[in-house]
Amino acid sequence: MALDFENSQITKFTNEWDMLRERFAKIIPEFQLAHKKKQSQDKFDKDREATAARVTNEIRAELEQETKIGDETTKVTNKRRQFMARFDVMMLTDTLPSVPHSDRMIFVDNLPIDISEMELFEVYTPCGPIQSISIFNQRQHLDPGKLSVAQLQERRKKMRRNRISQLTNRKRWQRRKTPLYACITFATVEGAQKALMPELQLFGMIFRKHDMRSLKVSALNKLYVENLPKGLHSSELEYQLAKSLKEHDMYLSLRLGQHKKTEPTSCEILFPSFDVAFLSYDMVNESMASLCEYYESENCDTVVNWIQTPIDAMKQWTREVGFD
């Protein structure tokens, strides 16, 4: 009897052990899987934290680099670092505004620095009767007047010597042009269409060695605000521009990737169409005038242009370089 009792106990313990072993065998893989997931999650969290810290440090370093100008660079150049802020404008209404008679308007670029409205009138009258002409970016107070033959020869020699340095700011294939351009409004649509002939758009009309090209207004949906006051940050500029355009159901914002703490020397405003840009031109001008008064800049020369001013504009206005 005792032996039977012992055998039954052994059998019982054996069965219990088998059940526990099977249960343990099931639990172990589940535990290992859960542990592996936990390790993966911990690694992911650490990687994410490390990535966030790295990106934060990079952004902080980039912001610090863009918000201050190095002392060594300031000593060497003694000029503001050139930086352009870029803004986008969208309409808050379903329909875009239209400008009356925009189909009779054209723009002409690369004008001689001393051209007059009468000369431009005589050049483009053969296309059709002209209603009005407006010349932009003309600085007559900087023009020393026509150069003598000796001065022209000296300038040509200087330009040949500095030919390589003049090409550093533009690609060899880029077309050289002056800072002057004009808006011509014809009395008829036919006149504007003749002035926009493919030949005049590609090669231009030659006047005093300047190839003056005709530009469609539909291609000009940007405004360039140049020579911004010193100390003006992109965030303040964004606020001032957005405030002036908000009343006309326009929303302006700094383009993605632009930093708000930089001090731009100029800005580009992209509009949905030329008509929207044309209606905003005066508002942007008034907004910039208010900024100049606020910063009390004595030599505030902020201007709003339809075409970006070339880098060598000052040399062209003063006739250090030219097309002669």
C-alpha cells in the first residue's frame, strides 16, 4: 500500500511538472517577444530623442549663424550681409481680382540709364498708339552724364581687365541687363500684341546698343522690396506686410524654410497673379514708407520693383560699367 501511494504521488507530481513545463514553454516565447518589443521601443525612443536633440542643436546653430554677422567679416567688408526673405500671398476669396486694361500693358527691361519717356514713346509708337509710360528704377541723381571719348576708352580698358570679376555674380549664359525697366500701356489691345511679338520677347528691340525685351504682364507676379532698413527682422516685415494686405482678403506668410529672426536686405513677394500684385503695389509701397518712418532711417532707400535689381546696378547708374 505504501508503495502504491508513493507511485501515485510521483505520478501526480510528474503530471503537475509536465503541465507547468508546458505552460512555462508557452510563456517564455511571449516574454521574449515582449522584451524584444520593449528593447526596440526603448531604442526608438532614444534614437528619436537623439535625433530631436541633434536637429534642435542644428537649428539653434543655424539661427545663431544667421542672426549675427561675424566681426571679421564686418571688418573686411563693412557692409550688410545680403539676404532675401521670401513671402507667399494667397487670396481668401474664391475669385481673383482683375485689373482693367491689363491686356493693353507690357513691360520692357534693359533700358539705357538715361532714357526718357519721349524716347521710349518714339521707339514703341510704331506698334500702336500709347496711352502712358512709366519708367522704374531710374536714378538720375547718380548719373554723371555722358562720358567723353577718353573716359569711354578708359572704362572699356577697365571693364576688360575686370571681365572675370564681373562674371562672378552671374552665370556666363545669363543675359546682362540694366536696372531700368518700364511699363507701357497701349491705347489698343492690338498695339500691345504687336509689342509682344515673339521676336521682341526673345531678342528685343535694339536701342543704343541695349536689347530692350518685351515682357508679358502675366509673367510678372512678384514684387521685390529692396534696400530694407537695418535692424528689421523677417517677422516684423511679415507682420507689416500681412497687416496691409489683410484688408483686401489677402493672406501673406513667410515661405517655409525661412527664419523669422534674420535681418533681410530685400524680400520677394509671390502673388497668385499679376492682377493681385498690381493691386497690392501701392499698399506695399505705403507699408514700406511706414517702416522707414518707424525706424527713422536717415538714408532709407527702400523701393518696390517689378523686376529684381542687378547686383552691379550702382556701377551702371554711375557709368562705371555700361554697354558703350
